Amino acid sequence: MNEYVQYGCGLSAPASWRNFDTSPTLRLQRLPLVGPRLHGKGLPLFPPNAEYGDIVKGLPIPAGSCKAIYCSHVLEHLALEDFRTALRNTHAYLREGGIFRFVLPDLKHLARTYVESDDPQASMRFMEQTMLGKHQRARTLGALARNLFGNSAHMWMWDFASMSAELERAGFRDIRRAHFGDSADPHFSDVEDPGRWENCLGVECVK
């Protein structure tokens, strides 16, 4: 069923949604011979209903089939052009009147907190919270591989004004700032985690 689709699901894959993630670990765990050998190796174990899928390259779902699409702390991990491709793809998968709802770090909140703070550690926290800084350069083979194939770094940060402009350009309407649990569609309660909305930018819009 494609009516409710979440991408970038991580380990949260409710049965009421179809859930996709781009994690290389998920892809390896789905391989018949390799997957069982990874159990107990310190890697996250994805739920059985989590599917490998990349919103930038395209998900295996028909255009115009989704009633709602959700993602949590995903879009900030995409480079600008990939982000725009993801918005176009998201728009294409939704039916007319379908809802796109998401949450991600709020650049304006983070910047204001930094500028208004007198704490000498404020800049350190800003660099960490935005993931614009790195504590160490990747030197080992494993660290280099994670940088190359992983998707943990923030590539582009957003505030509501800049995000709204991009959503409008992709064809979305009725764009509003959203808050945890305020959607009219009760299905979103299955995928939303209050801890991931705290001090963050939530947005809901319609195709």
C-alpha cells in the first residue's frame, strides 16, 4: 500500500506506513547471505518492513498514489540540487490534495540562540548542532568509508522562509509552519516523535 509513505525512516517503521531508508546497513541486511552475518555486530537492526529506497533517485511507487508523505530530519542531509530533486519527486508521488509533512533543524532558531548567548561555548554548540564542524578529520579506512557512503552530515540548512520558497517552486500550496501532533490526518501520529520536533522546524503543505 502506497497511501502513506515515509522516507528516511531509520529504525521507526510503523506498519501503517510504507517506510524507506537509504542506509547502506539496511541494504546489506536485506542481502540473503550477508544480512544474517551482520546481526550482533554493533550495527543498527532495521525493522523487517523497512525498505531500501532513495527519494533523490526515486522510490518504487507510482506517481499520484500517495495520500501523505512524511520525513523527519532527512532534507538537511541533502545537497541543494538533490534536495530540489527530492521535493519534485515527493510532489509527483502525491495525489491531488495529498499532504507532505516534515521536520528538520531550524537554522533561524539555532542562529538566534548562538547570537543571543553570552556563553563562551555558544559557537562550539552552534557548530555541533548544525553539524557544520567536525571534531576530527576522517583518517581510518572505516571513517573514510562512512564519509563516502554514509549520509550523516548536514549539507544544507533551512529556515521557514527559505523552505517555503522552495516548496512553492516545487508546486506545493497551503504551506504552513507545523507543530508536533497538529495534523488533521491522524496517521501522522504513527510516525511523529516529539523529541525530534523540539526546537525544530516543522512544515506541512499540500499538493
